[in-house]
Amino acid sequence: MENEAEKGKGGERLTEPGWRGLPWRGLVGVMVLSIAVQLAGTANVKLLPDYDEAIYWDVSRNCHRTGLFMRSFGDGGLFFDHPPLFLYFASPVFALTDDMAGIRLVVSGLSALLLASTALLASRLFGRDAALPAAVLLAFNPMFVFYANSAYQDVPFCVPTLLGVLSALAGKPVASGLFTGAACLVKYFALGFAGCIGLFFLRQGPEGPQDAARFAAVFFVVASLWPAAGLQLDASGFKEKAAYWHENLAMKTTTAIKHHPVVGRAEYLQSVLDRMTPLHALVLATGLAFGLARFPRASWQERFVVMTAGAYLFTLLGPFALRTDRYFVEALPLLAVLAAGLFTTAAPTTRFALLGIVSIAGLLLPMPGTRRLPMLVRPQFAPAVIEFSRQVEEAGAWLRTWLRPEDGLVVDWNGPRFGYMTRHNYRFLYARKDLAEVMAEIDRSRVVVRDHESAKWHLPYLSAEEIGRVEARLAAEFHRRDFGPVAVYVRN
């Protein structure tokens, strides 16, 4: 069945919309305003990185300095947690600056390309009138705004993924395989999207199986570059990290609970609403419902988008250890496209009025029932978290002026952030399995930092009595300086 958006007034089939057919004047305006909003949100808090951001900054910095995806601080080894394509892509920015703002700005630039790709996908499914609504619904979604100016892989991952989807819809299996394989070199989630694209090609008439085979062959050749490089450079380290992630995703260890702390679905969904705002979540959910309602009479291309979005959401909400609200970013472009299809059913004046209300209300107004702040003070951070970040930054600034070049740093928890702020190596206390290991770290250290937001030690393997002995040792041998809940101990 032909998509209704592919027919003219007399029912004739229209030429498939391309890049040139997009409403570029309005689209460029949306891109510029989106990046401005991203930077305005960041300006309301200090550029102190999140925990993982500091690690990605460190690895990307080394991609520039040494050519290897390794860590300077902490364990100092090769970084096998994620494929490194984005970290290499961002690394040239370190020729200009090693500030966190540099790598974040690279992500903001990629977010503009993602907006254009989302607009193109919407125009191919629902016509040219859907292009701008799709871009607007994505550009001013508070969750997208936050992660489009963060050094995470989610937005960079979406760019080749969506280009792979667009190539598939255009009947180009080799190009789709290249883009989707590149996405797998950014994030493993590309495996699920690749499966959906493979199924899409299988249903594409007599040549479908051959196209699916071409797509799969190219995808696996490109995606296999990552395990091939890892096994070549450090086979034991790569296998060890693969086993670690297998145990975590299967929720077989207490470490998995630590990395995926939200076990209940209700709390998880609340955290998503806090970051996306209920209004945006409602609009996107309505868009998905619109796609499902049209499913029986929709084109195979539209069905493919609906099924892919649904499969990804099931992965996040189903019986998997993937309950991290940030992972919803990967679903936002497809959901924005489906919601844009719904918006095209309204008159132009009504359509743009609704888009303005959703964008402004979602970005600027605190939503009833949420625990977070509006976007322009970064909704991902509660007031207490913003204050704690300020205190961590104060401690880091003091240490940066005081530490000697040869000094190492022993931290309880926030090692990557202190590594970024001080450009010093660090060792963790929280990971030590017994009192003897903790005491050994303290004995060979001149500086120890207690940096948990509770103003207490986070030493999960030690009893309360053992933690008391640690505190007694520090009190006897170290001078203490407090920065709110953060305490810096300097050996007498």
C-alpha cells in the first residue's frame, strides 16, 4: 500500500523527498536555536563533567595525544567499555582545547546533523510538511537538549544510525550497512537496529533477500573492526571486559545493581519523565500511538519505523538491565518522526501553535509532579546535586593549585572528575575489597579525598567498625579541609 504522503492531489506518486527538498530556511533556524538553547542550559552550571563524561574526555584526549583509546588517569589501560569511533572523531578538538567544553561542542555539532536527518526521515514518511515539526519536537526536547551538549555517545550514535535507516528506505543496502556498522563502532545498540534493518530488506520484493545479505555482510565487516582491534591490541583485557558486561547485563552480580540502580519500573519511568518532562513524553507517546493506529494501512517503510521504535522501547522497558534514562535518547528521533506525522493532520496555524506551546512549556516551565528543575538550569540536576557539584569543583580547584606533579590522588568515588579537574592520576578506595587494601592505599598516599554526596565514606566492602578505623587513621596522620560534604585529607 502506498504511503498517503507519497501521493499528489490527484493520487499520483510523488518523487521521494531528498536533502534538497527540505525546508532549509526554517530547519537551519531550528538548528541554530537548538544549539543556543544547549549552550544556555550549560551556562547555568559550571562545566564540571559527569562521572562518565570525564572518562570519555580522558580517552578522547589520548586518542589525540597517543593515537590509542586509553586512559591516562585511573587504571591507565586501554578503554574497552565502549567502541571508540566517536572518541576518535572528537579527538581533533584537543588540538585547540582540552577543556570539557570542546568535546561537548563536537556533540552539539553532530546534533545539528541529527536534526536534519530526522527532518528528512519525517518528510519521506509523511511529506514535506512533517520535516520541521519532527526537527522541532526533537530539538527542544529537554532530554535531547541536555545530552546534545554532553560528552556521551548517545547523540553521536544516533547520527549514523538514522543515516543507515534513511539509506535502507532509499534501497541502498551497502550504504545502510556502512552507516549502521559505523554506529556499532560507537555503541553496541546498533546490533538491534541492524536486525530491524535486515528484516526491512527481507520484505522488499524479489531482491529483498539479496539486499538483506549485502547489508548484513557490509555491516558485520565494519562492526567487526572493533573486536578485531581489541583482540589484536590486548586480547585478555578485551575478553575480560566482555565477560564483565555479560555479567552486568544479565544482572548476575551486585556490581550490576550498582550500575543499574533503578530496579523498579515506576521509579525508572519517573526518572525518564523528570528528564523529558511529562508534556514531551505525552506528545511522543501519542505519536507512537498514532503510528500503531495507522499500522494496518501504512506503507512498509512506516511500519518499519514503528516496529523499530517499539522494539527499542521494549528493550528499555522489558526484562533487561538497561534501565538508564539516558538510553531513551536513541528512541527520540523515531518518536519525533511519528509525532510529526500526527501534527501534519492539523491545520498549519494550529500545528505551529502546538509546537510552540510544547517547546516553550517543556523547556522553561517546571512540570507538576517532577522533582527536577526546568531546562535552563539543566533539568538533569536536582538543586542538591548542583550544589554538590559546585563543592566538588571547589575541592578540585584547591587541589589543582596545591598538588605537586609527582603526587597521586586517592579518592573515594569521583576519581574521573578529580582527574579532569587536577590532571592528576587517581586511585579508588571504594573498589578495595577489605580493610587491609584500604589501609595500604592510605599508607602510600599524601592526599586522600572523601567525595561522596552523603558526606560519608562509600566503602561497600567494609563494616561500620572498619570504616571507623579508617577515619581514626586519617584523623591521626592527616590534616582535613572540608568543602561541604567533600573532605580533603593531606598528610601531616
